[in-house]
Amino acid sequence: MGSYSYTSVQVEPDGTALTSVIMYPDERVSVLVPRGKNRAQISVTHCRAHVLIAPTRATAPTAEDVQVARKLAESFAAYAAEVERLHSLNGVAAESAEDPAA
């Protein structure tokens, strides 16, 4: 299965809605973090799906905004480590399958 992204909106009978943006990106993913501007934000775009994350007070972040940003950084670092771990496991498995002597 190739890369793709999509957005879905699920509306429950009581009227509540859940909006989801799902991304399975490839090299076409765009991640922008403008620096030195008057606001902090990160923008992720892939296949017409777009996610923007910014502090609640974009030009004057609160202590809670700092905590949220740190949590996001930790979560993305953990995601990168997990992708690398799985890639390593799959790389070893793929090499072993190709070479019966391995």
C-alpha cells in the first residue's frame, strides 16, 4: 500500500462530531516550522491533508503551551525511535528471507 492521507468527519446521532486527519506520508510530506516570526507553529501537509499546531495564544504562549510543545516533541521523538526500531527489525527479517544461509 502506498502513501496517502485523508480527513474524515464522523457525526454521531446526538450531533457530536469527530474529525480525524490520517497521514501515511512519503517524501512529499511538508513540515514547516517558521522561526524568528512573531508566533510559534508547526504545519504538516501531505496529499491535501493539512494539520497546523500552534499555542493557544500564538504570540504569547503560556507555561501550559510550553508543556504541550515539550510533550509533542517527546512524542515525535518516541515515534521516530519506534519507526527506526521497526525498520531495523524488518530490514533484518527481509535480509534473512532473501539469504537462506543467514
